[in-house]
Amino acid sequence: MAGGVCSRCGVLRAQFAAVVDERRGSAAQRGYDARWRRLRDAHLAREPLCRMCQRSDRVSAAVLVDHITPIADGGAVLDDANLQSLCRRCHDDKTATDLARRRAGEGGSNL
């Protein structure tokens, strides 16, 4: 057993992850192309701190640009009004919340 995962489950997880990645498509196929990278860089330059941390009176450097309304829920990919700068922790928390809402049938995030 390695890392709490048996040798059989580890192989099955890797196979499942490969199928999910294949279905997901490349970053460019999902809209994260050169235009996205330019917009992302400009957004981070204008908003270098995590927006969600600031709301909680914390100061953290932003490392990711998040779609406020997720693309999967109809959010615009290249609309700066649909973007916010986030630290990794806040982005991971928001993504988990968005996924839970989507699974529950509630749609996008208003964070």
C-alpha cells in the first residue's frame, strides 16, 4: 500500500483519471488559448491580490484568475467582468463549491 491506496485501486484511479483527461480536452480546446493567457496576465497585473481573501481582511497574492460564473454554467470565457483574481486556496474552495452546486442542480456561483 502506497500513500493509503492499495496497488489495485491506484491503477484503477490512474485509468479513470486518464479517461477523464481525454474527455476533457486540451486547455486550448476548453478556451484557454493565447487570448486567454493575455487577458489573464493583464487581469493579474490590475488585481494582484486575492479578492476573496481581501473580503475576509486577509492579504494574499493572487496566482489564478477565476471565472466568477463558471464556463460550465454559461459564464463568458473572455469577459473581464466575469473574472476575479484568487489565491490557490480560495480558488480550490470556490471550485469545490461550484461543483457541489452544479451536482445539486443549483447552477453557478455568486462568490
